[in-house]
Amino acid sequence: MRIAVLLDRWHAEGGGLEEWLRAVAPELGARGHQVLLIARAADAAPPAGVLGVPAAARWPLPRPWRDAADARARVQAAAESGADAVLDLRASRCPGAVWFAMGGFGPAREAAPISARRRALLRLEAESVRCAAAAVAPSPLVARALRAFRPELPVRVLPLPLLGPVPEAPGPDAEALAGRRPLTVFFCGRDPERHGLEPALAWFAALRRQLPEARLETWTRGRADAAGVTAHGWNGGFRAALGRADLLLHPTRYDSFSLVCLEAAAAGVPVLTTAQAGAAELLPPEWCAAAERGDPERAAEAALRMLRCAAELPPARRAELRDGLRARHGLGDHAERLAELLAANPCSTSPG
């Protein structure tokens, strides 16, 4: 199958979406599929085995007009590519495409005020959902928003996979909960406002009143100057460091999925997040709980309950939970299910 993947702009050193494509595209190739990346700068170091097809407006335009013109260029390039299926990772307004709501969907993810450019992009996104043949949601949270917007649209939940190996963490134990060793708490969020750096610091401060020796380590672009906190900046070392974590705090305002929650849980680290994190419904209740961003005292209580539960789990049960997560979120299985969905929705786009 020849698969056209539509993206607004390819950033070889980009964030989670680019990391996902770098991991998934070779898996699709290994199954005999050809992947074409259609985007601005698509020929600048595309993922391994992917054919980059640059597509953008011919003339320099200010945004948001450039966004709409670029979308038309992507649809035209997809029509001319001879693709059997089209996967739209951004708002391309492509008839017959499968739209992957990687960044989420619906009003819950928006923070006020919204700029004029953002409003234009949201309109383009809504039009893309209206003309899609099917949609993929990374979590039930996103699937509900898509179905509410367009009830007749076929929507399949396809959780994100683990994109790399995660260590095995010993996890919390009675020593840490009794204060005989420092509890090691992590926070990871590229966007300090959306992912909740300030709420995480408040949650941690409340938890530290119960466990004074607790320590927090952060991976974020924001500043985290507070007692007991070590700030790593945004250096990409979070995944490898999980082997020494006892707890992840992720008080996100909105996450369509949240790979950091999955990675922590798959390492054996309990996760305290919010109901607005898509992964929260997909992780074992023994290792995941939700709290309100603005209520640190109750968040600390929820964290302590979950830490005690995790500390009391028999080793065999811990291994079962960890291994089950890793199996359910395997990269190969994810690529296989995505290919099946694309094959079931051949694209009817035609040139012009």
C-alpha cells in the first residue's frame, strides 16, 4: 500500500509528532508499505525509508492565509502521488483521508484567549474532520469529542505506542513512604503552562509536607526554582531516568494522550495526572490516579493512597501490570492496526 502522510511542516528535530512518525514509518515500511511524507520541508532529513514530497504555497503569504494555501498544496500533491490511502496528521481538508487527531480535538484543549490565527486553524481542522472518511483518536477522551462533533464519522481509538525502551523502576516502597529514604518525584512537560509546571510544584509542596525528604526532578522549558527541586531543562533525558523514579506528577490542562504518562507506567512508576490526560483512562488504576490542578492538598492525598497501593503490590503483580502495558502499546502492533485502518479507507482524492 502506498500511504501519503500529510503534515503542515516537517521538523527533523521536532517534538512528539515527529518522534512518532520517525518510529512508525519504518514499521510500516517493514510490512511492505511505501510511506510518502507530504509537507513543507519534507525533503529535509525525512524518517528512514520515507519519501519526502515538499508541498507548500507557491507564493509567500502571511499566516493564516498561508496555512490554508499550504493545505491545498498538500491535497494536490496527495492526489498526484498515486497514494492508496491518505493519513492527515494536520488540518489539510483532504476528502477521503483518515484524520489522526494526534493533538486532540474539541474545545476542552483550548486556553483563552485564542488568537485570530488559531481560530482560522480550528476552522480548517473542523472542515478536515467533516470531509474525512474516518478518524483515529489516540484516546477515548479524543474519540468522544470527535463523535460529538460528527456522530456518523467512523472513529477508532488507537493509543500511542512506546517509541523507545523504558527502564524497569523498583517503584515506591515502605522505606520511602516512611521517610527513611527520599521519595523521588518526576515532572515532564515541554509546555510549562499546558502541562502544568506550577500546579506540579504546588502538588509537590503539599506532598512534601507529608514526606519532607521528597525530591522533585523536572524536565521542562519553564523555570522550577523551589525547595527540593532539581531542574534538568528540556534535555530529553526523562525516559532514561525513569529507572530511579517513584512517582510522576502530570497536572496537564489537556493532553490528547500523554506519552510521558505511558512511559512512566510502563517503567513501573505510578502516575498522578488529571482527567484531561487521554492516557488516564488507559492505564491500570493501581498505577494511575487523577486529581484537580488547583487542589494540591487533595492531589497529595491521592498520591499517597496510590503510592501505598503500589508499594503493597506483590512483585508478580507489578511485573504483570508492567509487561501488559508494554505488550498493549507495542510499536509493531500499533503500525499493524494503523495499516489495517488505512487499507479499509482508500482515499478518493482526485487531482484538482
